Amino acid sequence: MLRNLAAARTSPPGQPLHAAKTFAEAARRNLQAGGKERIATAIECTTEISEAVTRTVDYMDYMIDDP
């Protein structure tokens, strides 16, 4: 959580959302391509998406608590 809070304070809210979008597109492409290796890559992308969304939420919480 502290790592996420530090990241939230230094990155604008659009940056992690853009990262989430980019990883979502990569996951989609890998799933469409199929195969075990591509599916494993898509799963890794979902972790990155989750982390990017968490950074956005942390940023929003920070801005609400301490504008």
C-alpha cells in the first residue's frame, strides 16, 4: 500500500489509466493469438492492469483526503 501511495502522489491519474488501457490491449491481442505462452502473457497483463487501476484509486483517495 505504501508503494502505491508513493506512486499515487507522483503520477497523474491519467498515466496509470493509460497503462491499464495499453495492457488490456496487449492481453486481448495475446488471447486472440492463442497458445499457452500467449495466454500466460495475457495473465501477466492482467496483473499490470490491476496494479495500474490500484494506483489510480490510490491517487483519487489521496486527492480526496489531502487536496
